[in-house]
Amino acid sequence: MTDRRMLLVHAHPDDETINNGATMARYVAEGAQVTLLTCTLGEEGEILVPELAQLAAGQADQLGGYRIWELRAAMEALGVSDLRFLGGAGRYRDSGMMGVPANEHPRAFWNADLDEAVAHAVAVVREVRPQVVVTYDENGGYGHPDHIQAHRVAMGAVAAAADPAYRPDLGEAWTTAKVYWSCVPRSVLQQGIDAMAAAGDTTFFEGATSADDLPFGVPDEEVAAVVDGRAFAGRKDAAMRAHPTQILVDGPFFALSNNLGLEVMAVEYYRLVQGERGPAGPGPDSLEDDLFAGTGG
């Protein structure tokens, strides 16, 4: 077993690449074991490829299966070989955005029995034995029900996996050294807003002119770590393009990448919510530059 092990818990295929693609590629390249645990197949996603529109939930309802292949291609681009689905592929269904009928589907992840879902995740934590776990904050970044539920499952699993009295049938207890929540500092978000406005696009950030108007930026002082994955910007780009049903190659994200420079999009930020903060990296912002710092890995 490699000395450094990271587990990322995400809601749908493509979330991992958008939030942590460069981080994953960097640590794979450095020899760490990177495991991705995805909670749903993303069956309710909007389909951006017209010729695949019939895969939608309201038609053939085959998008989830298609997105498994997209995820595999994205992980190949990042070098990640250990990808899993919570409880097995298709155990939990994409719940759609908050307040839509898909929330009520019998298999919707939003309605999952939390104890059962946590147990599935505990089995992964105890098998992988990660020093570092990465997931969303308590609002799931921007309020998507599956992101919120993924947060609950990940945090519940970290706590339960460390308890020797909890489900010994799921493996030996394991204490994760550090837990991070993916984030975007408000200063970086503002940079993106300004770049899109300069390019004449005011729709990508829903017309917002200030980072304070959006629900997913966090105060810069809450950010603990930054992963400079610019050496792996090409891998993140390739992984993004491996999710064509969800990410429009010629759309705003890639326009934003062009405006800011693709390398900027490969710099990823984190809040530390469990464990001791490691030493600051070489930059002027006093942030960690290695998520494994202080874990002994």
C-alpha cells in the first residue's frame, strides 16, 4: 500500500474534475493512491450534446450509464485508476436540483437512508485508509441536494470509520488525518467575474458583478490550502472534455479558461475542517501547498 492515500467523495460524474481535477492529477503523478467515490450516476443532468438528447431522464433514461463511460475517460486523463460508486453503480439516483420532482424518486440520493449510505462509505474508507479526504462543505458548495448529501455521507463516514465499535464487519477502524472541503476564494471568484465581464459575457455568473452576490465563494481567510496544479492543466482540460454531455467545450467555462489562462483554472483551493494545518508553502498567502502535510504520508 502506497504511503499517501487520498479519497474524494463527489455527487455526480464531472464534479470531481471541475473541483479537483488538477489536484488528482498532481498526486497521481507524485505516486499517491487517489480514490474517487461517486455517489450517483448523474441521471438528471442536462444533456449538452443534441444527438444524445434521447438519453434524458424523461426519455430513454440512459444518461447515467453513458456518464459512467465519460467518468472513466476523465479519470484516464487524470491518471486515476481507482473509481467507485457508493453502494455500487446505480444504487443511488441523481436527485436533480432542489425542489424538482426528481427529488421524490424512490432511489433519489437526497432520500437515501443516511445510515445505510454512510455504511457503504465506511467500507471504502476502511479499505482505502486515506490520510486525506476531500468533499464539499455543508451546503454542498451551492445548495444542490446531492452535494449536501455527499457532504453528510463523507463526514459521517470519516467519523464512523474511526470508531472501533462501529460495524467491525466493515473492516478495521481507521482515523483520517485531514479532511478538506473544496472551495473557491471570493477573490478568485471575483477574478472570474471580471474576466467574463471583460469578454462581454455577463450570464455565466448569473449576472453577478460581485463575488458577494454568489452563494459559493468563501472568504479568503477561511482558505487553508492551495494546490498548484498548473503543470497538470492539460490533464484537467482533457478530463473536462471527457464529460461532453455536461460541459460545453466551446461554452463559458472554456471561455473563462481562455480569458484567465487555462493554468489558472488548475489552481484549486481547500478549507481544512479536520486535522492540523501543515506548514505554509512558498507563496505570499501563507497557505498549505500540500494536502498531505503533517499526515506522515
